[in-house]
Amino acid sequence: MSLLLLCGWISAGAVDLNKENRDPKYVESIVNRSQKIVDKLGLTDVKAAEDVCNIIANRYFELNDIYEIRDAKVKTVKESGLTGDAKNEALKAAENEKDAALYRSHFAFPASLSLFLNEEQKSRKRWNDLWRGESDL
């Protein structure tokens, strides 16, 4: 039992904001957007609230990175001179890589949040509403 508690304690350590090599204004915008979501969760532990904010902001960064990589690949394909089926296959490959990256990242987000949120706060409907800015919790 104590091993489980130790693992949970280690897993719930500080969450760093992945802000390196990002425009400071973009980081500020994403952190502010993430903080609005955190504010609606009603977390009383300041450190947990900061960690949740960083998890949400990092999720925004991750999604942006995935789409930027896809966009760069699409641009390269369009500028490569490929035509016909070869071009279509290369564009489809870029989309498939994006979809695979989104799928791989999909499960990490709720898993990370689960270290800091209770069942009501983790409710899928509530998160969908929060993510769209439609809920006060």
C-alpha cells in the first residue's frame, strides 16, 4: 500500500510549463486561457491549481505543435512539384501522421489531470463545456 502512495506522490509532482522556444506573448495568451478554465474548477490548493493550469496550457501547446508539423509537411508537399497520386499520397500521409499524434496524445491529457481533480471536476461533459467556455461549474 505504501508503494502505491509513494508512486502517486511522485506522479503528482510539479508540472512544468513547456514554454521554451515559444513566443512569450503566445505563452501568456495560452496561460491566461488555461487559467480561466482552472478558475472555474474551484481548486483550493494553489499548487494543484498551478499544475492543472500548466497541464491545460501544455495541451494547447501540444495540439498547436501537432498541427504546425502537419502544416509544414503539407507546405513542403505542395512546393515539391509532386502531382497526381504521389501528391495525394504525400498529403494523406501528413494527415495520417497528424491523426496518429493526436490519438497518442489524447489519453495523456485526462490521465495527467486525474492526479489533481476529483470525479466531478473530471466529468467529460463538464470538460467539454469548460473547453468551449460554456460552463461555470
